[in-house]
Amino acid sequence: MAQVRPMRADARRNRERLLVVAAQAFAEHGEGASLDEIAKRAGVGVGTLYRHFPTRQALLEAAYLERIEAIAARADVIAGELAPGDALVAWLDELAAGMLQVRGLRALLGTAVTEGGAAADRACGDCVRGAVTRLVRAAQDEGTLRADVEPIEVLRLAHGVATAAESTEGEHGTSVRRYLSLVWRGLRA
């Protein structure tokens, strides 16, 4: 078995800068953000970008993985602060808002609702599915969420809410809360 050498400090810094700049560029310009511009803003050559991320998709996934993991981690924080049903609704609101704020995140999170895709897609989906599963089960145990609802169904509904809210002009936050409120009424026990 080949031994993996640790990344040099300068290479690690370049990779980290590329991820920060890429996340900003994808948020501003969507998935079609210029890779040349990302490299330039990160202060590296385009060859360095491709050495770390051989494809646009690899860069997109790496840039968003941290954001997705942060959203998933918020589930446990919120669950520690609110009653289970309220925690589920609050987290779904953050998830949907995150999908709207970071252009392209909704598309990547689409893999979480289909349970397919590449290894990075599955890692993204796994952390989000784990978070929603914990929240759904707690709300069901509390008796505020219908027992016949599956976590993946709740995640798919949140994805749908973000998709629907994206089509409203400039009122994403209001739309997300309204749509989630309607969905929650249908899911309540």
C-alpha cells in the first residue's frame, strides 16, 4: 500500500485560499464562476488550482462541503436550545435559507435527497441526512411530528421549499418561512 505524504504547508495554504475564494465566487456567480478568476483572486496560478482540484465539480464540492457540514452541525446546536418540533422547523429554515444564500448549494444538496452520486456527494448527503434523521426522530418521540414521516421525505420537502422560494423575486426569506409553515402544518402529528 502506497504511503500518502502530508501536504506541504504552502500547498495547504494555497488549497485553503482556493476554497475560500471559490466559495465566495460560487456564491456570487453560481456554478459557472470563472476558474481563472478564482485562481487569480487566490493569488495562485491556474495550474495550482487544477493540481488541487482537477475538475470544476471537484472544486465546487470541496468548497461547499464545509458549508454543508456546518449546516448539518447546526442541527445539534439547535436541538440543544429548542424543543424537538421547534428545533426541526428552525433547522429546516436554516437549511433552506442556506440553499438560497449560496448559489449552487441547492444543486449539490440535491444528492442528499436522491442518495446517489460520487463519494463527495454521498458525504454531503450523509451528514445532512444524519442531521435530519436525528431531528425527525426526536420530534416524533416528542409527539409533534407524524410517526409515518420519513426523514428523507422531510429533506425532500425542504429541498422543494428552497426551489419554490428561489422563484420568488427578492423575498426568499419570507417565502421560505411561509412555505415551511405550510409544510409543517401538514407534517404535525
